[in-house]
Amino acid sequence: MGGVARRLGLSVSAASRMLAHLERAGWTVRVAWPCDRRTSRVAATDSGLRLWSRASETLDRELDHAFGTLRFDEKYAHVVARLCRAHEDPPAR
């Protein structure tokens, strides 16, 4: 839970509440870590991956639309910001 909290910039308790909500919705599951049963890994379910895909498509479409209305220097700043986040992977399966 600590790793999830750090990556999202949340407290551990907030991350735990958020993941519990995602689990109840059927979008994630916790999978026991094989080497240490006290540790678990969060993985997206098939339903969660479909949601991620639709949300990503919406975000891309909205950003593409926004780029069309920005001046060149503003476009450049947003592209750099997106490239800086490009290393982030979609949810684990």
C-alpha cells in the first residue's frame, strides 16, 4: 500500500480507501505476493482495463482538441508534460 500511496501522492490510509472502492467496483484485485504472503500486489481486472482504455481514449481526444486551440508555446509545454509521463505504465494485469 505504501508504494501505491507514494505513486499517487496520497497518504497510506487514503490510498487504502481508494483501492477498497476500486475493488468493490470490480476494477481491481489484490493478489498475494508469492515471496511474501504479507505483501500484496494490486492488479486491474478485465473490467478495470476496459475502463482504463475508455478513459485514456477520452483523455487523448480531449487533449487533442485542446491542442488545436492553444498557441504554439502552450502546445509545446503540454507535449513536454505528456512525454514526461509517458513512462507510466497502464494498470498491471
